[in-house]
Amino acid sequence: MLAGCTSTISGHGSAGTSPPLGSSPPKSATGSAAPSLPAQAAADFTDCSSAFNLSSLRFPAGRAARLSFGCATISVPLDYRDPTGKTIRLQMVKVHDSANTAHTGELLVNPGGPGGSGVELAVGMSAQVSDKLLSHFDLIGFDPRGVGSSTPIRCLSDAQKDVLNAASPDVLTSAGLAEAKRSAKTVADACTAKYGSDIAQYDTVQTAKDMDRIRQAVGDPKLNYLGFSYGTELGSVYSHLFPNNVRVAVLDGAVDPLTDDITSFAEQLRGFEGAFDQFATWCQAHSPCSTLGNARSAVYQVAAQAKKAPIPSSAPGETRKATSSLVYTGVLSALYSQAQWPTLGQALLDAKQGDSAGILALADRYNERTEGHYTNIADANTTISCNDSKPGPTDAQIISTARSWKQQFPIFGAWSAPSLFSCQQWQPARTVPPLPTAPTPHKVLVVGNLHDPATPYQGAKDLTKTMGNAELLTWDGEGHTSYLQGNMCIDNYVDNYLIDATLPPVGTTCPR
């Protein structure tokens, strides 16, 4: 598992599998929602403040008392080609500031994944965005179809996920290849057995059509949108399908629409290897991390130790031990945000001494595991990613890629190679998203971070070019995505664009 989640979800760093493999032409992605669809009923939001742990959020002074949190569900077609057939329910939250006196509309937000909860994102953002933004917009978060509380896809038990996440197959051995292939088939078979042909309807194109139903349900004539990471793909596909329904759209941390998907996965690995080098340089200059010595060597040592004998944890009640796969997961998790570098350094120091508590905590953060229970991000991620892809790759392609990655990406390459099996045995009814050209009335704002490991900067350049009517705003920063990462230059430009559609000067790069 790698890739496209924003640093603005789950305490800011969850992740999903690599982007979908393949680039075949889209199926059933040729336009807006079917004309026979009935008008969308207005969403009925009712107070649900008690559903969220608001005490854990750090609100600016006076804000918490001004905010209200309302929840609603709406019904949408399972398959938009059959608008009178089966329906599913989508969960939404609306965050309203009583100081919202210059109301511009609703701002729909998505955290990425695929599989991230937009409900959680909107609640978390309520403590992070500016007063200026909240004076113009209600925040609307939604769990995309199959995610969180929106008719969630759950194919595997918590115990099964523990086993899969701990597994460390080497696909360059016959036994490891067979294990990786068998694990991927277990997931695919479990999803098909539980959901049948309905599983094929959980994809990006259908979700983009859901977004237009949400726009109607909240009463906005045009969509105001803020999407992170995979959320940029959702936003760009929506803009392609419904260009005249877009008022403003910010796409932060772009999934590259132009690369084939194995190449895109490789570029992510390159990004994380580079992010690790930045961590290693920082580590040498900061105590106690500096006592690790060579940070790369420390990771190799800990992973080899875990491969020989999984490392126990001192955490109360923890019975798991860290395998080499969980070591690499923990390391990767910390590279989504520079703020996690001290935590990673201490976790590696502890693991060298035989205590994996810190490493397991980082891995659990990545996998969205809390007190032994997982969210359904992995189930949804696999389902949506595979439904968005064409069949493949072959065993021979995977073996060749694994050999190359092992040399190019010495920390993460071999560990990541089993993920290439994820969609190989998935159900065959796929809907590949269209290339997101988008003649919107106003330019879309794409935001790219020069040192983003999860969605490398080239993706922002390519998405800007592909959409055609877009402008690129750049941050010379670290970590995944740019908005709400502590850079006021980025935050001010994004806020001004959302509020009054004013774009930054062409070619703007915000300094660190």
C-alpha cells in the first residue's frame, strides 16, 4: 500500500494503495447524470455535535461556541445507468459558523485515499481553517460511496487485516510470489462473495456523479470544492463531467493524470525515498535521533531484525510484534509530515533496543487501526482503485518491476512490490476515469508541493496542463499537500480564490 491520501485526514497521514493500474478508455463516463434522474431532495441536517470528539480539537479562541455540526444522509442510485434501480445512502456533515455573515455557499471537501472520510475531514478542518473562510462557507464533508458511513464496503475482518498487514512476502522468490498472489485473491474473493456484482459500482466516476447530487441537496447552484490527493482526481473528474456546475475548485496534491500507473507508483516510491533522505539529514543534526548514526542503515538493521524475529512491543495489552512489513509501514507513515520526524527517530531507537511500540503506533496510524479495530479505508481503497483500473499487470510484469524497484528504491521498493497484485484478480467490470479536460467557467486552482513524497510535483504540473483551464500555485515545502500545513502564503491564496475566485499571480511559488 502506498499513495494518494492527504495529510489533512486522520491526524494527517493516512494512505492507500498505488493508483489504479491501466489507462484504457473510460466506460460509462461520457457525461453528466442520466436525464431521467428525479430532482434531488434537499438534505435535512440535524444536530450531531455529540457524535464527534470535539474536545480533541484545538479551536481558535471563541470559535468552538460559534460552531454547529449537522448530519444528514441522502439517497443516490447505486448505478447511474439505472437511475430507478438500487440506491445507496451517503453520509454528510455540515459545519456552520454563526459568524457566517457573508455567505457565499457550501464548501465540499474530500481528503483523498481513495477511502478517506470527508466527514472526519470537515470536522477536523473546522479547527484549522481561517475565520475569513468560515464567514463565507459552511464546510460540507461527505463519506464517498463505500467509505466510512456511506454504505461502507467491509470485506475483511480486523484479524484478517492484521495478518495481511504483517505479511512480508518477497515476490522475487517463488514462495513469496505465491503468497502475495494468494493474499490479493483472498481480498478479491471476499469482496465479490459479500457484495456480488454491486461491488463494481464503487468507483471514481460514480462518486463524481454523487457529488453533483450532494451539490443539489445542499442548495448550491454551483459547486465549491476543495480536494486533497486522490480528492484531486475526484475534483478533476467532476469538473470534466460537470464543467458548467463548477464555481471554484482547489486541487491540492495532484494525482498525475498522464503517467501510466506503474510509473506513477514508482514516482511515489522515488518521492518517499527522497523524503527519507531529508529525514536522515535532519536526524543527524537533532538529538536523540542523531544517536541512530546512519538512518538508512538503522532502518535496514531494524527491518532485518524484525524479519529474523518479529520485535515485541512494550505498549500495555499489545500482543502483536513488528514484522519487517510493519517496520516499513511505520517509517513510511512518518514521512507524510515533517512533524512526525522526531517520533520516527525515537521509534527507530526503541526498535533497535527491542521495543516496537513506536513503530507499531506509526503503522497503525497509516492503516487507521485503533484499539485493534480498523476503519474500512483499506477495503474501500482496494475496491475503488481496482474498479478504476483495467485488468493486470501480469506476473511477469510484476517480477520485472520488483527487480527494478529493489535496486532503485532500496527502502520501499521490494516491500511495495506485492501491492502490484492488488487488482490482478479483481472482478472484471471496470470503469476507468476519463482524462480530466475541464472547460469550467473559472479557472481551477491546482496546488503543488515541490517536495511532496506521496503525489510528486510533476503531477500538479500535468494536471494543470491536462485540465486546460487551470492555474498552478506552488509551495517549496515538505510533506504531503500544501494547504493548512502552516504556510500562510498558500493558505491566503487558497482562501482568496475560494471566496472570490481571485487567482494568485501566474507562476507564484510560496517559500517555506
